Amino acid sequence: MRKDIYDKMQILSDSAKYDVSCSSSGAENNYKTGELGATQNSGICHSFTADGRCISLLKVLLTNFCIYDCAYCINKVSNDIPRAAFAPRELADITMNFYKRNYIEGLFLSSGIIDNEDHTMNLILRTLRILRNEYKFNGYIHVKLIPGSDARLIEQVVQLASRVSSNIELPSDKSLKLLAPNKTKEKVLQPLKLARDISMERNTKPIGMSTQLIVGATPETDMDILNLSSVMYNKALLKRVYYSAYIPVNNDKNLPILATSKPPLLREHRLYQADWLLRFYSFKADEILNSDNPNLDEELDPKMVWALNNMHYFPMEINKVSLEELIRIPGIGVRGASKIINARRFKKLSFSDLKQLKISTKKARYFIVCNGKYQKEIPMYRENIKLDYLKPSKPQELSLFDIDYSAITGEI
């Protein structure tokens, strides 16, 4: 790689690192095995994680020149930082060279706004046309759409991309006006609405769409953030919301001063857990948070908190309740609930059977009975359960089946 190209890559990949909303759908395409960019869910050419994310993307900006002055962004126009820009063919060539050397499995392409929105979107579109039409690259491409750009440009990009996104960044118009005066919520949502409508008009599978919300830069509560995510899921605008703990990269009077030097990563983690309940566990936003409790608990995950606040549903008899009821039990996720439903066709399950099924009862034991029996006798009161659960375990008392598998499986 030539030195000037290497320097550009260093600058523009570093400038893209704060954008977390890149993921792969893991979808199959119709290209034959052996053709460039052919994919299967089995990962013959591409490697995907269990939730479908592509594990190796070239994540880069087309340029970090930007006419916007968003207070939280390292690339804002008023920052004195090294600037660079790729020409469309230059970036297309790099992508192809990296792909052929098996360095990457796809491209995540975003950009600062250079000159104006349409000009930037045109440069992105030219890059995609070179990759798709000239180089016949059929692999995964995620494009960050430019809010405010012409609808015809967005339509053409959507037709060439595998997934698109548009970062909302902040949960309210008030916060956008304060920290990102060039943006409005409507302006940021416009590309997502267009992408959704284009997919519906083509009568094809909707293109995957995502967004990013910064957590902790403005005073909105977790309830505000979760309600916004819920609305966008319900309107089919998004496949996924990414939550990004606020990292102070600029000095600005309107930005908060963190109590510690660390970003609010635990809050970010709890929001991801709550988001998981919305997307996969059929929870409603108002079941997780309300005006009396507008923020997520730092000590307990949101499903555990919901259960403790709704003790009238418990204990549940593991051999009788439905799949929908099983997945509401803390520690038992969708896969675990399916295992229980299948296994109890053959016998009445005991706690030892749950262990054989590799279902952790670290949380569930407080909320279930097997054949009318508790695994752990403890008064069924909210505070008793919370104190007992948070009590440190003695290392010698732990067994293989006491491990909380939710950290590994994603089940909560």
C-alpha cells in the first residue's frame, strides 16, 4: 500500500471507530458458491457470529471532512484534526484488494459531509457502482445514508447496499438542536423511511436498517431512549438500535462532564438487555420502565427487575406454563424455553433435568417450581430474593451448572 493511501487509511479508519452501528444481516444471496461475494448462513465464504453479524468488515469513512459542527463528534468542522478523503475508485480498489487477500469480508462505509449532502451521497453511490457493477463484488456492504440527501440518490444506494443506517445520535429534537444544530430527528429519519418504502414497493424482503443512539451526552432517561427505540421497531424503520456510551472527545460547554473518566458502559449494557426484551421476548417498553422508574437498575438486569415487580405471576410450574410464560422467567431465554417445551413431552422435568439441558437456574430458581417443589426455599418477597441473589457465592459451592450462561448465550 502506497504511503499516501496508508496515511489516508489510518486517518479515515480511526475517524470511523466511534460509529458502532455496523452489523451484517447474515442473509444468504443467490450467487453460486465460488463466485466473488457468495454467502451462505453456514459461513462458507463469510464468517458470521451467532446473531448474524459479520465479524470482519472494512470500517472506514469516505472522508472526515465535514461541514457540520456536532459538539460530540471528533470530525466536526471546528476541530483542528488531520483530514483526508478517498476518491470512489481508490476506496473500491482498496476494498477489493483487502477482500481478495481475505483480510475482510465486507465493507462498512460512512462519511463526513463534504460540500453538501447530495455531493457526498453521490461519491458513496459512485463507490458502490464501481464495486457492484464494474468489479462484480457481490459481498456485504453496509452504507451510512446521508440525512438531507436527494431521495433518488438514497433509492439508488439502497438498491446496491446490503444494509443501510442513519444515525439518530440523540433521543430528542431538543438535544439535537443543542449539540447537533445541523440535524433534526425528521431529517435523520427521512432516509430510513425512504429505504423502508423502497423495499416495500419492490415487494422484496425489507433491507436491514439500523441506527445509533449516544447514551449519556444529554439528560434523557432510559425510558425516553427505550420508548424511541420501541416506536421505530413498531414502524418497521429498524432492524436494530445500537447504543453507544458517551465518550468525551471534544471540549464543549454544552457537553456533560462525566463524574468519572469512564463512559457509562453499564448503562449501555442495560439498554442492550432491555432492547433484547423488546425484540425477542415480546416485552412492551412500558413493562420495562415507567414514569415512576424511568431508568434501568444498575444491579439487576431488566427482566429480573420486571419479575421482582410482578411477583403475582410467580412461581411458575415449569411443567405446565406456556412458551410465552417461560421466556418471561429470569435466566430462561428463547432457546432454553424451547428445550423445556420439547423435553417435557417425554417426562415431567425436575431441577436435575434442567441442569442436563444446560439451563442455568441461578436466576430462575427464585421464580419456578418443578413438580411443585422449589430448588431453593426462600420467602417469596421481592427484597428477600434480591438480597439472596446479590449475595456473593462461595467459590467452593459453585458447580458447572451454577454458571450464569446468559453472558454466553445472550439469554436473560
